[in-house]
Amino acid sequence: MAIGKKAAMALAAFVLATSAVATTAPAQAATKEVTRGEYIKQLVTALDVKLGDGSTIAFKDVDAKLAPYVEAAFNLGLTSGKTKTTFAPNEKLSREQGFSIAARAVDSGKEYPSSLLKPFKDNRYLSKSLTPDLSEAVGIGLLKGYSDGTVKPAKGIAPKEMSAIIKRLLKEYQPVNAEDVSLRILGTSDLHTNFVNYDYYQDKVSNSLGLAKTGVLIEEARAQNPNTMLFDNGDLIQGTPFGGYKVTVDRLEDGELHPAYAALESLDFDASTLGNHEFNFGLDYLDEALDDAPFPVLNANVYDAATKENKYKPYEIIDQEVVDGNGEKHTIKVGVIGVVAPQIMKWDRANLEGKVIAEDAVESVEKFLPEVEKAGADVVVVLSHSGMGDETHEVGEEDITYQLSEIDGIDAIITGHNHDVFPGSYSDLKNVNQEQGTINGTPIVMPGKFGSHLGVIDLKLSPKGEEWEIVSEKAALRAIDSKTDKVAAQVIEAVKETHEATIDYVRSPVGKTTAPINSYFSQVTDDPSIQIVNNAQKWYVEKKVAGTPNADLPILSAAAPFKAGGRNGSDYYTEINTGEIAIKNVADLYVFDNTIFTLKLTGADLTEWLEMSAGQFKQINPSATGEQQLINPDYRTYNFDVIDGVTYDIDVTQPAKYDADGKLVNEKASRIKNLQYDGKAVTATQEFLVVTNNYRASGNFPGVTKASEKVDYAYENRQVIMDYMVEVGTIDPSADSNWSFAPIAGNPNVVFETSGKGQKLVPADSGIKYLGAAADGFAKYSIEIK
């Protein structure tokens, strides 16, 4: 695009001046490097940006003459200064800084891959925080490097080189409307009480998680754009021993701010919504937690069962002060609506039944959207703790964010619940633009889990009379820096008391083990980590049913490999050494805050339950010669229930009877073979008591739904394991091998993946062999099924 006459004249004069310096001045002067202040002044001048008086900037080290140029650059998002109050105008500017600043002036509308930087021989010296800007600088032709293949990122910029950078920039530069406003929306989700960069199960610092790590990204994003809002998408108060400690040991008191909300307050969150795990501790506890929350906590689809009124505030209109490119202040009204998966009524039935009802999340947003628009919202944001879902909407379904993206009037969505990432995943859905971070044109972020990512949505708004029109949108994720200890200190301080008390709590001993316990192979063989849970659950219920009409029924127990990698990564496994077992180890064995349930079932029901669990495995062809993956990655590990007290085989040469959602897909299929109790075949009408948890008892598992009787003991499964260990003292963690694979004829090449750490812990006589490393810390193993 041709540049304006004023800008062209300014550039020509500048080039002439710098050329004269380069040709006539002494050698020492010719090598002079430009300062940050000089660079910003020349860049803003060349861009022909309208200047203000410089009064809106917070930098204390910028004089009155330079202030208007720095103010313009700051408002355009070209620079954020060295700190909030320091610009460092006399500091020398490095090449990587100069190219990054210039690249920010170009709104290319494209996402340039970091691979563009790999050809430079010294690319390892480039600052990671500047990677997006430098990638764009290469992509649009600003940054070309030296003839020797280097970029020399730390080298200073000479005046003549500065003029060349600006000249290249003006070929790509599109003048911006200085009255436009860039609104940045930041989002977190599924923090699950991971506030400090600390793994309570491993009892050590972990820089791969924690809001304190995400807080660094939040501060950086705000420094780049002062027009910023910050939201959390729920699943906040449950998930680690930190949350459990505040429920069972140091229970929240009236008037006390829950440390979870204190953590968010330390980073100035604007609002939050409720996740499904907020309901795990009951409505009274949740009400107490919300009572002192320092910002709105929203939900539009949970209603009081008696009054049929919204149980929580469905939406909020926030008056957000913003600054345009001229430095002028405006107020934009931002409407925020929150929803949760209605399956909370199944997962926490004991806490919620008869007290609240949960409506369809899509219909609830559609209900309140007109109210939000009528209230004057210029921008509408939905906090969807309901997962991404698919292109077909069924009323009452769990994951519906895709449907929300199709609703006209929704401008941005922060989602979660799936513990996945977007942009990144879900390319198989229609109308997904990974580069722009949009689905059906709506910008969406799903920022992983435990604070692993920060969602960043950038909206450009243009004034249209008294209203604002969104003229561009882009969504992206930023991953935390897992290689350093850098954290947002205010988060650590906000939860310090509870964090330190939790560490003391999880170190409390409860028993001993005669052998190590791990879950690396819990999906392919009967496993000690599941055996202990089942032993404890059966021990507890045997005492409870003594003297009752059910006392003579066979008692079985169901548990699953709760920590077995999958979507949670290659570090998400249980590993406990021989010797003392502390509370942290129990929490590592059983990570959820479930409560004990018993179900009265028939042998036919039990078979269907096991058929559903066996759906975890793919069908194996005995005559095939190539590799065959054993484990279905779409199947959640916590749905692979092992039922102790009976013995059975699983025939993986048969197709699965049910899919991962519990839908019947092969009516005549039968993977469960030789189901026996006490050495005798289980009959269809034989009755059993099966110990499980509230999640399973309230769910839609085949067989489970046919229970003729359900008993909720309102006692945590995790606490049962602790009680069991205290009474037994020393446990033998060996599995009883009550299930195995039915032998397969031939010699199929069956493989699966688990953590690479498991290669030295392969169970003896298991037929498992380590084959080699796979991606992201996983490894490939073979298993012989004979």
C-alpha cells in the first residue's frame, strides 16, 4: 500500500539524515546504536499516527518531548515498556526487539509458525516470549537475517538498519483507525485447586502446572494490551489435596474467603462460572464458598427445585473502561453468561436431587442472550463449562460449546471441562479455523488443565455511532514456561497458609506397604493400585451391611485406574515406593472426591457393566500381521472398572458391545467370558452388592442403571482407603489376578502405550515388553496374550 505524503517525506528525511551520518561521520559515530526512545519516535513518525499529549502513560522515565510517541506506540500495542512504570528510553535496542516491535504494527490476519525461525543458525538464542512476533516478522518479509545464516538477536541496531526496517514495514503497513479499540479477553479453566506450582501427590515443586505459572502469562498479556479482561471457567475448588483439606480438615467458615477465590482475586479476575466439580462438596459448602467471592460467579442453567428460579446469577454486565489508539477513554459493556454440563444431576445426585435442577446449557444461553443484549452489551462472552461436543445437539447433552459457536450474538467463548486445548484439537469438526482460533467464526479458547495454558482472545472494535462493531477476532493459547521457577508471587502469597498446611497434611502417615505400587500397566493387567482400592471398599461395606437384610449377599467392589496417563499426560500415573504410606499417597491412589455407594445388581446386570468396561479395548484380529493397538484412546481410563470378588476373562477378538458413551453398538457381542463367583458360573438372576462411587452409581453405565437398590453412605472413598490402611497397618499390594485376557490363537502383534517410566517396572510373567519411546514422554510396549 502506498504511504501518505507526510509519512513518505518523514521517511525520506530520516533516511537522508542517517545516510549522512553513515558516510561522513567518524567511524565511532557510524557504529552508533539506536536507543529504544529513538526507535519508537522514528517508527511512530513514519506510521503517521495521530499524537496525544503523552499524559496517559505510566512510565516515569519518559520526558515530555518523547511521551506522545511512547503513548501512541503503547496504545497501538507496539510496546509495553520494560516494567509497568519504566520504559528505559536510553537503553540500546536489540535486533530481536526492533523486529518484534515493527511486526506488531502489521495486522496480517495470519498465524505464522515458529518453524520459520529454524533456518537461522542462532535461533536458539531468540527469546521465546518474542517468538510469535519474530515468526510474523519473517513471514511478512521484515526479518531476513544475515548472509551467514544468522539473525544476531542481541546485536544492536544502527541508524541505517533502523531506516531499512521501517522502510520494509511501510510496504506492509495498513493505517489503523485510531478510534478503534483492541479488547483482550483472557481465560483459564479446570484449575482444580492447582494454584501453586506444586504437585501434592509427588510432594514436590512442579513447573508444569499452577495458576502461579499462568499468572506470569496473564501479566505479560496485560502489559501488551491494557484493555484486558480476565475470566475463569470453573472446576476451581476441587481436584487436589488442597481442596480436600479445606473440606475435611480446615473447613470453610462463615465470612472466610475460600483460598481458591483468594488466588483468583490476587490476579484481578473479572468473573467466573461454576464447573461440575464445584458441586462435589454439596450445596451448603458451595454457598459458603460463593458467599464471599470478590467477583461474580455465574451460572444460567441451574435452578432451585422448589422455586424454579435461577439458583445463581445467570449473567453479569460489566462496564469495562478501554483506551483507543488516540488515548481516548471509552466504556464498553461486556455481557458474561455462564453454564455447566447438566450431568451434575447424575454425577452429584446425592447432593443435588430434590434441591436443584439443571437445564440444557444451549437453551439456557439462548434464553438469557436477549436480556444481555437488551441491557446494552456491546460484547457477549460465554463461559461454557460444558466441553466442545460435536455438530449434533441433543437436549440435555454434556458438551455443547460447538452449538454455542453457531449462535448469532455470542462474540467469544471460553470453554473447558474436556481438559483439552483449542486452538489445537477438534480439527475434525466443521468450520474450524485453527490459525484464527475460531469455530463457525466465533473465537474460542479451551486452555487445557491445571493452569497449563492461558487463553487469549483479541477483538478489535470500531465505533459505529453510539455502538461498537467487532471488525476482527482472533483466539490463541499460550503455554506456561515449565522450564523455570518464575511465578506470579501474589498467587503464592494469597494461598500460602492453606498451601503450607496442605503439605503438612499430605505427609501424615497412615500405613505401610511391603512392595511398590504403580499404575503404569493398570489398563492391561490386574493391578495393585486398583486392588487396594477394592480391598478397602469391600472392607468398609462388609462392616456396614452386617446385621442388615443384605448381609448374606456376595459383596463385590468396583474401581478403575484413575491415574493412567491418557489425556492427562505421561506424568499422570500413581507411583508409591515400598515403606510408609502417607495421605498424599492415598490421594494419589484415588484422585476424586467421590463417596461410597452400593448397588444391588443381578448377574445379568453385572455382565453388562463389565461389557461396558471392556469397551476400553480395540478389537484384535488374530490373523493380522501388522501392529494392532490394544487401547482405545477415546475411552476414559476412569471408565475401565475392574470388579473384584468375581473372576472373568476379556475376549478382545470380539467387537465391543458398547461405545465409549455407553451406547449399544454390537448387540450380539460378548467380550466377558467365564464370569464366576466362588468358582461357579454366575447366573443371570443371582444377586450381588457392588461397592462403587457416587459418580458411577448416578451415571448411565449399562447394567448399573438396572440396580434394584442404591445406598449412599455419604463417606468419601478416599477416607475409606485411609481408614483401611490405619486398621490393617501393613498392606500387601499384590493383585489377585481376578481378570485376564482370554487367550488369542495365533501370534498377533498387539501393542499399547503407557509412560516411559514403566519400562523398569514391567510385571513379571505379564507378557509385556518395552519397545521404545513414543511422543510426549509415553512409550510403546507389546503384550503377548496367550
